[in-house]
Amino acid sequence: MTFAEGKIPFLPERLVGLADVALNLSWRWSRDTRAMLKAVDPALWSLTRHNPVEMLRLVDPARLTQCAGDPRFLELYDRAMAGLADARIAQDTWYQQTFPDAPQGRIAYFCAEFGLHNSLPIYSGGLGVLAGDHCKAASDLGVPLVGVGLLYSKGYFDQKISLEGWQEDSDEAFDPAIMALTRLTAPDGGTTLCTLTGWGRTLELGAWRLRAGRVDLILLDSDLPGNEDEDRELTRKLYGGGQEYRLRQEWILGVGGVRVLRALGIEPVAFHANEGHAAFMLLERAAEMTRQGVELEEAVRHVRAHSVFTTHTPVPAGHDVFSAEQIDAVVDGKWSDFGIDRDSFHAFGHHPELDHGRFHMTALAIRLCRHVNGVARMHGEVTRGLWTSLWPGRKASTLPIGHVTNGVHLGSWMAHRVMELFDASLGADWEERVDDDDLWAAVHDFDDDDLWGVHMKLKYALLNFVREQSRNRWRTHQWDATHLVGSGTLLSPAPLTIGFARRFATYKRADLLFRDPARLQRLLTSEHRPVQLVFAGKAHPADDDAKRILQEIFRATRDPRFEGRVAFIEDYDLHVAHRLVQGVDLWLNLPRAPMEASGTSGMKAALNGVPQLSTLDGWWAEGYTGKNGWTLPLALGEPDVVDAADHEQVFSILEREVVPRYYRRNEAGLPTEWIATMKESIFEAGRFFTTRRMVQEYTRDYYLPALRGDAPDEDPPIR
Ligand SMILES: *Cc1c(COP(=O)(O)O)cnc(C)c1O
């Protein structure tokens, strides 16, 4: 007998439920379930980087039989199974309790990337991780969401750094067989769920389902035998080609996504486009109505009333834009499929001031969504300024664009050990009280010694992880010895350790600390108060400027002046991210303001008691309280001037405030002032910067109005 559609070859009768557990990512944030899976085979659990499907494929059947007869294991198992069953039938979710009269119907959440688990590399950075955390929180809260994305069967890319420090990319292909993925089939049993036309061809489209608790994620797949080779490539790589490839992917996501939902009998009432990549979804829904004879104007009114759009980009150049020719080539004359002529189609993506004749996905989304938001307070403001011209005659401050500040999923990002400290201090039911500020205020009363002890254990775990990763690469990649130094093997547990990990985009300025190497050297190699820096991150495959910054960091890691106190961890992903945000002492974030819409890695760190030092940008502009970290004063002027000012500020804060506070110890050797900063970080992040609070806001202020089809404001004209 085989289980989980043949993915798992053997399970003892008593443990058949493991197949359901393995096929639902909710194990990731259910502590009982995670403990149970780990207990199956701790070594394999670690070797498969926490992939239960793969582990259950590899584990010795004798071991499973042994588990089936072990009362301790069975207790864990039964508890995990009860949790799964509860989640399936729960009548008492936040959503049902808070909005008993909510209109029936689901919300479809479209996004070009989803970061749910490292085993599924279909995300490149913050946007994807946020989308993954959004789905998890929706599941926790019982918000009826269904996600729609692309499969990317060859993932993003695996990062390898050459001896010269140049990033080399290789495919990160994954095998759906060892993933928690289920292929969805049409009523006739076939893999083709719908077709769509584009660039002069007709494509067949299939899909896979990924379960994240109560939320299903539908991942579109064009890699079907009926398609041309070129089209089969389209759902293989995230950022796999140029603009044209990207445009075709967005076409598949938007137009194909709506059709696949229909083919599966899923009829959402509200639709959420998370970033402009998904905006063709809005046009296709209007087109569905015009194909049934509804007037375009009426169709547009309907789509607007039921649609939500979230923008994540604070700079004009960051928004998705295509040339008129590219759009023409994709539609290939089939304007009538959308019930409109070419000019009207282009008018949807028209920007009244910027690059005439180009098609702006954000303009399209704003015109077709009545519910629009940025992702932090400051970003909401910037967004109103960016798009004022879509509402002629109105002032930016009056535009109907709001903000919902991003958050992170507590159950996924707070370390197990920190949760255990909460259990011990606040009672095991504390997770049911996370909406209550008082719960978070109680963190201030945690025992200093206990919190510091937990932190140091997490720091050791990070250093161990770094060493094990280096050991593996030393063996498999035939590294030379300097690579070993640069990958962090000389890091030690006592020094103040600063983490900096995120995509290598130039505006994030990973290189800012290196402008004055002598000053950096003094900071790092101080005899009594040394400092260590740990970097990680991938540069976009087409971004050579970012790759040059990465190269500069890489060279610094092997520069003897820095004594092995600068490390670069290769292949940044969710797995590495977890260890870093939990194990360093300070999180550093240096975007050139106001380029960071929100940023979320600092929230993950804060939930683990790791304070942040950051420019006053994104979430930090509302998250910084004066007690939970440090902020650079906002510098104004040309980029060079700003960089110089920020460089001076960051060093001065590190030298005068951060380092002294970290090393100031009481008689018992505890950094009590530092620990106070840690507690304040947990308090502020926990009470506000979680996706739980974020999805609650989306639900109240955006989803419910979109489900009802409310019309709160005047729409921007289409021209
Ligand atoms: C959280 C996260 C990000 C986003 O980090 P920012 O600091 O917001 O840029 C990127 N990549 C991974 C893997 C993450 O977990």
C-alpha cells in the first residue's frame, strides 16, 4: 500500500495519518506536530532540511513500525492528529466569532511568489515570504482565503560564490514527488484544467495544490505535453528570463489563474492582487462578464467593488511596466476577448504623466480595485504621492489609498526555545491571548537570566549551523581554506554579533559599513569589545551592481585585517533566515530611505528578542519606540550625501551606544540594559508586527467591504 498519492511507500496501520500531516504545511507552525515529525528520525529530519514527505520516503520501515509501538511517540501522534482534525472542522475561529454575519464566499489571493517553506523555493525575498505568512495567518484566523501562484518547478536559484566572490547561479529544481504538492485534475482525469490564448498560441494549463492549514494554494503549471517547449518553460523559473518571459508569466498568473479557479469550481467573491504582477486577473474577470454580454462599464464597476490591491514598491522605477508593443504581442489582436478595443485596453495601464504609451501594471490594478493599500504608514503616504495623477484635480492626501503595515507569522518565526520561555512564564495557553497587549507587556517581567540563557542557546545553534554548513561545503564543493574562514568558522559566541540578511538590492546598502575599512577594522577587532558581522543574501541574477556589492562583502570576509569576524552565509533562504534572525545579537537594516516599503526581517528578529538598528524607513518609522533598538536620523539629499551621512551615523551609534550597552554587565555577568532592549523588541513586535494583526486589518478594512461590494469612494477615470 502506498500513501499520499504514492509519495510515501509505507506507513504502519496505526500511523496512516502521517500522510495527511506530511501533505499539509501546518506542521510547520504546530509545535506538537513538529515535535512528532522530528521524533520519527531526528537525523533524517535534519538531513532533509525538515521536509516530512522526503523524510517519510527515506525512513527505514522498521523505524516506523517501532514508532507505532512506542507509547511516547503515539501520544505525540494522537495529539497532532487531533489538532489537524480540529482545524478542519473549527467553528470557533476568529473570523466566525468576530464576523458572524460576514457574506459567504472566499477571497482569492493572487501573488507571483509564495515563501511557505524552504523545501519549496518559489520565492525570491520579502514579498514571497510575506505572502506565505499571510496565508498561514489567514488559516489560523479562519479567514476563507485561497492562494493562487505559479509553480516554478526549477525554483529561484541556488547560490554559489566563486573564488573571486562572483555569484554563480544554478537551478534549484525540485521534485514534486517529494513535496507536499498534489496535482489537481479535471473531471475527465486529465491534467489540463483550462486553456488560454496569448502571443498567437493556445496554452494548456494545469495546477498543483499545496495545503497550508485551512488555506489551499493553487500553483499553476504550463509544463504540459500539449504545449510548445517554449511555453512549457514559462512556469519553471522565478525570474528566469527577460521582460517578455515575465510578461507571459504574469499573463498566465492573471488570466490563467482565474480560469483555473473556475475549472476547479472555486468561485471566490473577493479578489486580492498582491503587487502588480497579478493585475491581469482583474482584466480577465471584467472580460468574463463582457463575454456574457455585460457592458464593459458595468463589468468594471463590479470588478472594482470586489477587488483589493496591495502595492509594495515605493519608487516609480520599481513598478512593473511593459511597452505597448509587448502588450500588443501578448494579446495578439484578440482585444475582443476582453470586450474592448486596443485603445481601451491600453488606457487601463496608462499613466497620465510617466512614460506615455507604456503599460503600468500598478495603474491597471489601481483602476480596477476600489480597495488599495501600501504596506506601512510611510509607504501609504509615498504611494498616494506616486499615483496622485490618476485622480486629476485631487490632492495626494485625499486619495483613497490606505496602508496595512506588514507583519510576520509568529508561529513560523519565533524560536521554539523562546516559545518555551513564554510557556514557562505565562502558561501554556498564552498563544490564545496574543491579541491582548497585556500578554505582551508581561514580557517585561521575564527573568533576565532565563531570557539571556535562551538567547545564548540560539546563538550557539546559529554558530553550529554555520560550522556544519561550512563543513558540508568544504567536502562537497572542494572549498579552499579561505572560503572556510569567510563562511564563518572563526565566529565565536561571546562577541556582539550583527546580522544583515536580505536580497542584495543596491538600495539596501550591504556595503555601507565598508566605506571606511580602517574604522570598521577598529570596531570589529577591538581587544575587549570585538564585534562580528554575518551577511547572507542573493543578488537578482540580472543585477550586476548588486553582485558587485556581494563581491565586496565576500572579499571582506577573507580580508585578514578583519580577523575572520566578517562572514557570508551562502544560499540565503527560509532555512538560513530562521537561524539568523534567532541567533544574532543585533539586526542591521540600512535601506536608503524611503526605498524600503516595509521590510520584515527586522520584525522576525525582534520577535526573538533581537533588537534592530535601522534607517528610519518602512516599518521602522512606526515600529521604533526609542527603547527597542536604534535608529539613524533621516538624512536628506543626493544619494552620495545620504550615504556619507548614514555611514557616519551608523558607526557613531554602534561605537557610542550599541557596543557599550552590549558589553556592560552586572555582577552576575548579565547585560541587563541590553536585555531590557531585547524585551522591548519582543513586546513591540509581538503586539503589533505580526501577520495575525495584519490579516485582521485586511479582513476588517478590505476583505469584508470587498466581499460586500461596498463603494466607498470615487473611482479614478480610465484614460
Ligand atoms: C524575511 C525575508 C526576506 C525579507 O527581508 P527584508 O529585510 O524585509 O528585505 C527576504 N528573504 C527571506 C528568506 C526572508 O525570510
